Amino acid sequence: EVQLLESGGGLVPPGGSLRLSCAASGFLFRRFSMAWVRQAPGKGLEWVSGISGSGETTYYAESVKGRFTISRDNTKNTMFLQLNSPRADDTAIYYCARREWIDLGSFLDVWGQGTTVTVSS
Amino acid sequence: EIVLTQSPGTLSLSPGERASLSCRTSQSVSSAFFSWYQQKPGQAPRLLIYGASTRATGIPDRFSGSGSATDFTLTISRLEPEDFAVYYCQLYGKSVMYTFGQGTKLEIK
């Protein structure tokens, strides 16, 4: 079964740091680019970051650029999101998702259950 | 940056009725880049439609997607109780990898 499982969420003070993990199973992880999407309480979905299958290419939303770092370890089938200097508006459920491509278009076909990050002192 | 606007914000219908959800983009886009997702309370989003009109694996055929350029529609032909949820449209882009609409809440009337 194709599955993504996030972990690492919790309470972090503003200006602190936190690392989220996304463990993949059931598919050839290194062949897929991946993404993080977040959802603030009671709000909609916001794309945060993406990474190529090799990990060589990364992408960030302007709202997190310079503060968050995405990476992956293909030997462990795991993706990470390092949150540095988080702010209160980074409080959200963070989902990892698998990127798929068809006919030059891309979409997110598999999602994890999410991990909750609360930024507060 | 392309903006996605979904309407209505909330749609109140009864089981068995037909639902039409709209998503408009601020610029013309390729249908290949357009998708729809369903999210139920306390759950992760689930892919419904990609390429504007292709159902994802396991999605019932009562769900259909259509549209082009700036106007896209998700239609649920006959609502089942499990279809009441929030629906998001999504566009794949370059500067912003994925842009989502603000969502349409489909609630039981």
C-alpha cells in the first residue's frame, strides 16, 4: 500500500526550530518528486515547498523562503522540512504529498495524514 | 501570480441532487495543469480530478470535471452522503508550484 506518514510536529516558540519528517512506503520513493502543503486552522491549503526525486532541486513559497529547508534521504525513503525562525502564522497542519506528472501537468496524488505545528511562546 | 476563485463559498444541497462547483482563474491556463481535491473534516485532501477532466484512481464516476482556459467545473451527478465535504481546485504553475482556490464547502441542506 502506498503510504506517507508525517511526524515531528509540536509546539515551538517563535524563532525556534523544528524538523518535520515524512516517511514513504509502498512505492519507489527516489523516482518521485515530493511536496509539503500546509493548512492553517480553519483555512485553506497552501503549498510550502517541493523537491525533486534526486533532491538536487528545491522550490519554496515566498512566505517561507529563507526560513524553511526541504531535503530528503532516499536511502531511508524519508523527506524532511526544517522550520527555522517560525512565526505565529506558520501554525498549521503540515501535509507531505507525492507529486505525479501526466501530460506536462503535475498534481498531488498521495497525501499523508498531516502533522500539527503550533508556533507559540 | 495566477489567482483561483471558487464559487459558491458554500453550497447547500440534499442527497441525490446534482452539484456544480466553479473555479475561475485570473489568467488562461492549460487544462493539463488543473486539478480538484476533496477534504473531509479531520482528514487529508484526496485527489479527485487531474488534467481538468480525468478521474483519479478509485474515484466514482458520479464525479466529473470539465472546463478550459479560465473556467473549470466540478460536477457531482447525484450526491451521496459521503460527498459532503470541502472541495479545492488547484493549478500547477512555475513560480508558485501549486496554487489552490479558497475552497467550496458542500453541506447537507
